[in-house]
Amino acid sequence: MTTTLPTETGLRARLARATRRLRRVPGTVAVAALLLLAVAVLVIVPVAPHAFDQDVLLGATPAGTPGHPLGTDGLGRDVLALTLAGARSAIVGPVVVALGSMLLGIVLGTLAGYRGGWIDAVVSRYVDLTLAMPALLLAIVVAGVVGGGYWITVLVLVVLFSPSDIRIVRGAVLQHAHRPYIESTRVLGLPAWRVMWRHLLPNVRPLVLTTMLLNIAYALVSMSGLTYLGLGVSPSAADWGLQLSDGRDLLWTNPAASVVPGLAIILVATAVNLVGDHLSERLDRGEDA
Amino acid sequence: MPVARFLLRRLAALTALLVALSFIVFSLLHVAPGNLVKNLLGPRPATPEAVAAIRERYHLDEPFLAQYAHWLGGVLRGDLGVSARSGTDITTVLGDRVGLTLLLAGLAALLAIGVGVPLGIRAAQRTGSLTDRLITGSAVVGVSAPGFAVGLLLLYVFAVMLGWFPIYGTGEPGLDRLRHLALPAVALALGTGAMVVKVTRTAVARELQQDYVTFARSRGVPERVVRRTYLRNASVPVVTSAGLVVAGLVGGSVLVESVFAIPGLGVLLADSITYKDVPVVQAITLLVAATIGVTTALVDLYTAVADPRVRRATVGHGRGRGAVGAVADPTLPDASLPTSALPDGSLPGGMPGPGAGGAA
């Protein structure tokens, strides 16, 4: 199974390797990746410009109402359009959370792992302390009490997510820091930043990418939980968590108003996790994912 | 006395955590927008005397650290302060609700562990099989699906569509209450249960790959005995994940309680946040942190008792989200082979080694 492939660099050889790699992707993971691709399209392309059109007189209607295949919510907004528009709020924030916390993780983790000494001591104590705290609860409390909009919430989550990223990057850097190729850069007299940036970082990159993917799923779940409580979104925004809490009172008139966004959260988070798990499994087996 | 020193160190860490957390939580009061005096006054007229009295009573004119000291002193004496919204004593407010949340979280923990551990063991024993893939697949869904979304789906299917369970409320104490709490407990247990499955599977699979298992099997030690041995060894990381379980249940219960309108601590927290009732928020956060802290300490105690290596070395950093992701080798190469693969009459101590694959 782990046949060592000759590392040819021609286009044909690259393509062949890519296909061979793709063939080993399980069906579920492929479906998940396709789903994520579709969601990405939803985020970039404004698919549902009429999502916010209200029709208060119409109110909540069940699925199958003419013109509204999934019915309308309490404000008479089309559930299908609102759910499609909600993809943006559901994806953009978590992606930024994953990027931001990983940026912190890379900077602090590399410094702590490579430099050691007091930097490592301070960073590690900080990580130990913050990892012991209940993240979701703190997020709820901080976002709720401090208030503020979507991006404040994203910032809070970046801070709360960073400790585990710092720890992961630090561990990976520590594994590499004393290998000959790094020692040799020191012998050559390269400045520390160059060693970290050009030599250490490329080697932790696969781990960083898979960790970020798993973080996106976790951030999606956390953020939709916050917006479910009404934190971090304006009450009229298109957001799955918000739709769930609004739709909760409509379970008898139009269950789709809450069931559809609920399924959306579960499906997207599962898809991200499936792809992330698959990549990290490959990583463990030493394949380049 | 290494055990005593170990425990002392963990206790010091726990205290540091609680102090740090209480400090963060206390600072919230000062970051929070809105006028505290106005909140505390409520509908009463804001006469200068009344304002002065409130500032005096809550030490608002003193420096920040002195206020923190006052608050902490009160907390240590069991006085959590007064709710800014209702003006009632927070200790009594919490007392009414703690029981309900504890019952819900307890039920969920029972479900998560009672179902999660056996499934994890099963998956590890049959690594790579269909059973394993089904179990790990559902674990991925379970980890991904937030409790409140699952709760809403359960509510729709089992309460609205089928009518098997009530939608709101907590019912009378006793069996009726269990019926009311069944759906919330399942919703809450799903995420943590999936985590337990992952941790258990990883731990058991790792033990199964050890040489002692291979050796015991090749010697013909009864599988019952082998199982008892590796399960006990695998128990340490599983118990260590209890901290994760508690943290997950606590975070999730806020959301799940609000889905099912259960008047527990979680709903109180959400309400207090909405009404900026910061003293109550502080009290609940601190209570929760203390619970998690005590759990972690108990877990540490267990690992110290169960595994002498932990006492001697510094404690490994096995906790945190990163630890869950550790994936065992999906195909156990030779650990499962030797019992059947070894030809009769071979030396019992012979290494099954890398050549075990050539059995026929």
C-alpha cells in the first residue's frame, strides 16, 4: 500500500500521483469534500439576494407554500433562501477563527519550541492555564458580557482557540529543533527568524493545515452555539444558530424553519471533520496529504 | 513522599487556575458596558443618597484590586453576592437550580460513558472492520453535531411528530422527571459520548498493539485474562478524559437547557447574560470552574494511584483537545494474527515478529 513513488516532477507524473492519491480517498470523505465545495460557492456567490425580504402579514407558513418550498419563518422570510444566505455567517467567522488562532499558534509555538528558555516557560504556563478553562462557557460569558458584534465574537474565539494551536505547533517544532538539518543551519550561522520561517515552518505545515481544518469545524459549532443564544449577531441576520432559536417556537407551524438550519450545521461540521480526520490519518501514515 | 508532593503540586495548580479564572471573571464586571449603579438601583429613584449608599455598599469607590479582594473574601465565606436583576441572594438563587442541572448532567454523563466506553472498546477490538468504521463514523458525526441542534431535531421527531416525550418543562420529581429529561440528556450526551468513544478506541487500540498482548496470546493465556489486563492499562487515558467530559457537559448544558426550556443553571446563565446580571454570571462561572477543577484533581489522583510512572515523572500533557485527535494505526499488522498464525509446537517464547504475515 505504501509503495514509494519516484519523485518525478513532470506534469504527467504529478497528475498520475494525484489520481492515485485520489483513488485512496474513501467515498464518504469525497462526498464531504464536494459538500464543502458547494458551501464555499454559497459563501462567495450571493445566491439568495431575497433572503431578507420580510412579509410579516404572511408570517410562518409550512413547507410547500407556493413560492416557498421550505415555508417561511415568523417574519415571513423564505427559509430556503435564509438558510442559503446563512452559509456566509457560518463559514467566514470560523475560517477566520482558525486562521487567527493558528497565526498565534505558529508565532508563539515556534518561538517557544525553538527558542526555549523563558519564552517557552511563559508561553507554556499560559497554555496550561487557558487549556484548563471551559472554552465554550468562557466564550459565552465574555461575548455576552462584553457584547459587541460578530467580529468581537470571532476575536474572543481566536483567543480561546489559540492555546491548543500553540501547544500543537510547539510540540511539532520541538520534534524538529534538534535534527541535523536544523543544527546545520545554525552551523551556517543563519539568523533565528530565517531558520524558523524557511526551515521549521515548512515541516510543520501539513500538521498546521489539518489542525486548522478541525478547528474550523469546532469553531463552527461554537459560533452557532453563541448565535443560538443571540450573541454576536444582530437579531435580523441570516445565521443558522439564530434561525434555530427563532424556529424553535415554530415547531408546530413550520418545523423546517429550525430543522433545516440545524441539519445544515450538523452536515457542514461533519463534512469538515471527515475531511480533517482523513488528512490527519494520512499525515500519521507519513503520506503527504 | 512522592505521592504527597505530586498531589501538592496539582493542588497548587488548581488554586492558581481558580484564582486566575476568578480574576478574569471579576474583571468582566468592569469591562461590561452599562451602568452598574443603575442596574443595582433598579426602579428606585436615583437620589444622590441612594447612589452613594450603593457605591458604599459595593465598594465601588475603592481601587479595582481592593474590590476584587472584597469579592473574593465574600466568595470564600460562601457569600456570592446579590443578583443585580432581582436583588435576591445569589446563593439561594443557585441552590434552587443546581439540582436540576446536576441531574441532567449526571444522566448525560451516565449515557456518554455507559454507551461510549463499550463502543470504543468494540471498535478497537475490531479495528478496520465494518463495525469499527460504523462506530468511528458515527463518532465523527457526534463530535460535529452541537447539542442544541441535535436537541432540536430530537424535539421535533420524538416530541412533535411522535409525541412520545413532552416538549417543555421538567415534570414532577421521580419517573416523570426522568421522562422530561430523557431527550435533553441524550442531546447533551451525544457530543461527549462521541469524544469518549474516540478516546477509548485510541487507548485500547494502542494497548492491543503492545508486545505483552501478543505474547500473552501466543502463550495461550485465556482471552478473558488478556482482556482484563489490557483494559486496565487502557483505563488511564480514558479516566483522564473525564475532565473533558465534564467541560463538554457544562458548556453544552447551557445550550441544551435553553432548547428544552429547563430552568437549570444554564438557562439562568443565559438569562443573566441577556440582562447583564454580572454578579450571577460571575458566580455560575466560578462554580463551574471549581467543578471542573475538582474533577481534574480527582482524575490526577486516580492516575497517580493507578500508574506509578505518573508519580515519578512530571505529569504528561495528555489533556486538552489535541489529545483526542491521536489516531492509532488503522490496520493492526500482527497483534491479532499470532494466536492463529503460529504453527503448532513453536516455541512459546518465540517472537511472532515481522514474519508472522507468512502464515498459511
